[in-house]
Amino acid sequence: MPNATHTVNLPLSNQVTWDFLKDYNNWAPLMPGYIAHEVQNESQFTWIYLADLGFTKKTIKLQVDMKEFTELSEVKFDLKGLSDNFEGSGYFKISENSSDSVQVTGSLDLSAGGFMGIMINSVLETFVPQATKDLINSIETKLTELHSVK
């Protein structure tokens, strides 16, 4: 399964970072190629984005099920393809460095099944790490902008 992890350090408190990450409406729009997200309920949404797969660009629809919240430290979610045969999962982990500094780690696993799965998974080996890095870096940028951190 193509997967990736990316970590950034933020000069923000654990509480500020948690308040942002626990609400998917804050970070869903930061996915590279974001088109929209549609709220199903407080623990589920549909994520729609344009994925640049190298040989083609494709609109992807994923159902995101928020599955676990560990107060002030972790958000976990599962992914299921609605437009294509995709499955995966992801998480955000917050580790406190000090009272005003945290480390945020994001992880994404995504794989394709079915007839085209082998070919798509080879493309996802490049796409998933880049998308994970871009998402976490966008979260870092958004949080530092919101809290006027330089």
C-alpha cells in the first residue's frame, strides 16, 4: 500500500493545534487539488479533489470516516473510494515539544484495487508522499497565518 509520513514543528501550543486538527473542515480544503468536501455528519465527509497522477489528472471522490480522536494528541480516519476502487487511512499526531511548541506528524496510506490497481498503485507511490507532504506543509502554513506566527 503506498504510504507516507511527514512531520513539521509548529511554534504553537498543543491546544491551538488540536483545536484546528480535530475539525476536518479546517484541514480538508488544504489537500492539494482540493475541489470541495461535503459533510455527511460530524464523523464523515466526502472529499473531492483533482489528483495529478502524472500521466493524467483525475477527479477523486473519497469517503472519509473519522474513526478515532485521542484528546490533544491524535486524529485517525479511514478512506474509501467513491469514484474509484481506493482504500486507505490516515492520521495526525501531535507531540508536545514544550508549552508553546508542538510536532505534527501526518500520515496517509492509499491504494487502488481492481483491474487497474497495479498500474495506479505504482503512480500512487509518488503521489501519496507528495500529497502528504503538501497537506502537512499547508496545515503548518495555515496555522502560522491564523496565529500570526513568523
